[in-house]
Amino acid sequence: MTPPLWKASVVVGKDETADICAAFELGSSPQAVLTLEEPFANNVTVEALYTEMPDGELLSKLAGRAVQVAELPDQDWIKHSQEGLPPVRAGRFFVYGAHDKGRAPAGFIPMRIEAGMAFGTGHHETTALCLTVLSDLAKKRRYGNVADIGTGTGLLAIGAAKLWKRRVIASDIDAVAIEVTRENAAINGAGPLVRAITADGLVNPALAARAPYDLILANILAGPLTRLAPQIAHALAPRGHLVLSGLLRWQENLVASFYRPHGLALRRIARDGPWSALLLERRARGR
């Protein structure tokens, strides 16, 4: 049986859509944020889906207008709403659902990821940004020890495994996400390469045992990224790279400032709309 789901919705102007989506993403804990656009009008309906009843008053404050909250009938609305999404091209990757099977263009690395209860189908800007950064990193270097923190559907872990044909460890605080990651890794032929574990941060024994990592991926949110900065920096090898996302442009300097004292230098910023991904590098010892 599908768990009960709640929907928060608000109608905004098209020029406000990105800001409202970002506010819902960062100010609450939705399972998904969707937009329904009126093609011949300036209105867009922004909907956020939750597994527990959200705080309508808080959401209204974030949106700057009244947000409607209602319980949905018993069905997987996240999957239902995303099933028709088009495939995504990001860097060397082609991310698709079952309805697009067989459409992967030549030269791309195909990854089949179905919509569901875990975050990360490739359609969110932050996920696509991370895939693009991964693709660019692969042009210059091979990474033998990779960790994906806050893996969601396992998309980034699977992408890294396919790029370098090496084992990747993926973690998430959500046990459902770990189950989904294992399923997706198997579907994409990366089951033996992706080890998925439930963990909060990098102090978990399984994660600590494999450190230091030469590449760490963390597509979560600005709050956890700042909180985990000491753990992540400690687990990164000298000259190792770190890809951070799940943050907005105005949070770039804030997040980076938590890593500088630990010897990490900002090497690149990738942006798409209001969203950003940061590439940092751990300085070699003695520098």
C-alpha cells in the first residue's frame, strides 16, 4: 500500500516560479516539487508533495501568499506525475524512464531511473549539474575511490561507477532511498559496483573504513552541506575533488566558506537558473 501523500499548491506568475520552487525545496522537506504551466497564460501552479501533512502557515510565509494544503487519494502521485517526463541529457549521460527505453543516442552513457519516492531522476537542475561536472572531471582524471553522500535514487553513484568501472559507496539517511539505489544499480548493470548503506554523514564505520576518497559527491541541501563540512573534508584525500550541490546561487559563498578552513579550494561553479554546483579540491599536504 502506498503511504498517504499530501499536496501543497500555489498559483504564481511565470517569473516567480523558480523562486517559489526553491523556497519549497529548501524551506520544507518535500518528496517532489512540480510545476503545471498554463501555455496561454502567465500563471504556473507549483505543487509540493509530502509524506506527512506540511505546515501550511510556514509554506504561505515562504511563498508570500496563501498555500493550499490537501491530502491526496491513495496512489503514487510522484511516479504518476513524473512518468511522462522527457529524457535528460547531462554531460555524457542520457537519463531516461522505461517509456523512453531504446532512445539513448550514440556516444552517451544511458541510465534508466524511474520516478518514485527517492529524489534524483536527473530532471532537477542540481542533479543534471552534478552529472555535467562528473563528465568534465572524467576528461582529465580517473577516480578509484568514490563516495556519494545523500544518494537519493543512486543516480550519481551509478554514473560514477559507469564512468570509471570502479566500486562506489552510496549513502543516505532514508532507508527507502537505499532500497531504490540498490534496485537502480541492478537495473543499470552496476549492482556489483555500487554499495548502498543507510548513514547520516561520514562517521558510519563502512564509510570511514574506505576513506580517504579521491572524489566525494554530495547533492543535498546547504544546511547539511555546512554541517557536514568537517566530516567531508576529513574524508577527502589530498588533491581529491568534492562536488557539492542542492544549493542556490546566493548560498555559494556561504557553503564554500565552511570548507576553506579545512584546506579545500573552490575550483569551479556550475549554474542552471537559481541552482548551483560547486567543485572544490583538497590542497596537497604541506601547501
